[in-house]
Amino acid sequence: MPVRVQTEDFDLSTEVRQLRAGRPDVGAVATFTGTVRDINEGASVAEMELEHYPGMTEKALEDIVARAAARFNLADALVIHRVGPLLPQEQIVLVVTLSAHRGEAFAACEFIMDYLKSEAPFWKKEQTPEGARWVDARSSDEAALRRWSEPAA
């Protein structure tokens, strides 16, 4: 179940096609693509820069995907997360989950994103008219993560 941290953009169709190739057991593909917003906390955002620790970040992403695979009946999964400077509307993250049935694919995709937002070692800095600022974790992300502490149904 591949994870990639990269500066270059990705193509959703290409990534899904490659992940699904030769998988007749897959009946469901769930995807999530995150993009840079042009406004955050009431301020215009001209650019967002994502920083990470190479090696450590990939290991953390692999661990998140492994937890999803252990919890849900996944055929495969893919996470691509970009780093470096990004402009509004550019893609930041792609999560793809494959399963025999949609429920597992949707749940696993959401599980992975909730953990990425809360536990993945990325640091985000926004450029606003008032200057650069670091983006803090949101309480809503922590609340979303807490729901996964309950046993899977």
C-alpha cells in the first residue's frame, strides 16, 4: 500500500487507474483530494508551504495506512501528500482506498484522512496580507479522530 511525499502534482485518474490495474476483486474505489483554499480563518491566503521530515513522514503515513488496512477490509490504498510551496486551488493530498464494497472503502478513506490531519508530521505555513503564519491543528480535526477510538462495527 504505497505512500508518497512529493513536490510535484498528481493526476487522480492516472493514480486510480494504476492502483486498480489487475484487481477484479475491487468493487469500490473511494478517493479524497485536498486542495489549498484561498482563505483561512478570515484571512486571504496567497500561498501555503508544507514542510516535513523526510523518512519520518513517510514512516508515519505508512503506519496510518497499515492501521486502516488492519481495521477495514481493504484490497489496497494509496496516499500522496505534497510538500513545498502551493498556491490556492492546487492539490495537496490524495487518498485512494480500494475494497470489495463501498462501506469499507469510504470508511477507510475517511479514517486515513482524519489521522493524516491530526497525526502526520507536516507543518503548514500560510502567506497572508498580514505576513506569514503557522497553521495550528483544529479542534474539529481532533474531534473527528476521537470517533475512531471506538471499536469498528
